[in-house]
Amino acid sequence: MSIVDDEQDITHLFGQALRKLPSLSVFTFTDPLIAYEHFKINSGSYVLVVSDMRMPGLDGFQLLKKIKDLNPKVRTMLMTAFDTKDSLFEEYTKKQIINGFVQKPVRLDTLLHEVSEQLHSFEFQKIYAS
């Protein structure tokens, strides 16, 4: 899984917290373009990508759409401090380009809970897709 946020302190804090979950490799990126390149190379190994919404170069909507285009089975979460009453957010949620959402500031227990939910959904999806 990966955490993508242009704020280094957030990627560090969230990465440290999520590395405590068993059997989970966590990559952190402050550059969404580098995160996308990493995903392209390793798309079959990913289960979840958590992305900030507003980032330079490639925003969270664009990043998650590109990720889903490469691997529709990977789970995605968007996080933002901004208002989500946006037609693109609603469309992407409806089309399951965005599978989960957390509002910033994010408490670590909330993040861990939401990530666990997405991981559970990924496993459930994998079992019933067979």
C-alpha cells in the first residue's frame, strides 16, 4: 500500500502508524508522479492507495483515476481538509474510483480503522471474485 501526500510530516506519521499493521508493506510518497510510477511497476502487488486531494503536478482525483485504470481491484482512499461537496468526488465515489474517504485532520485511530476496512473489503472482493 502507499500513502501519497505532498506534506512530508504527514506521509512520515501515517507511514509509521500503518507499518504496525501485520503483513503490510507501506510506501510513502510526497510526489504523486513518483507514486504513480512506482504503482505502474508494482500494480499487481498493491492492495490500497491513500492519497491527499490537493497536490502539485497530479491531484488526488487524477492519481486515483490513473491507478484504477491500471488495476481496478486496488482499493483507494482520498483524504482532504477541503470540502468534498464536489461533482467529481460524487462521480468518482459512485463509480468506485474512490472507495473510501477521510477528512483532515485525520486522527491515527480513524486512519487505522479506515485502512483496515479497505483491506477487509479487498480480501472480501478477492474471495468472491474467484
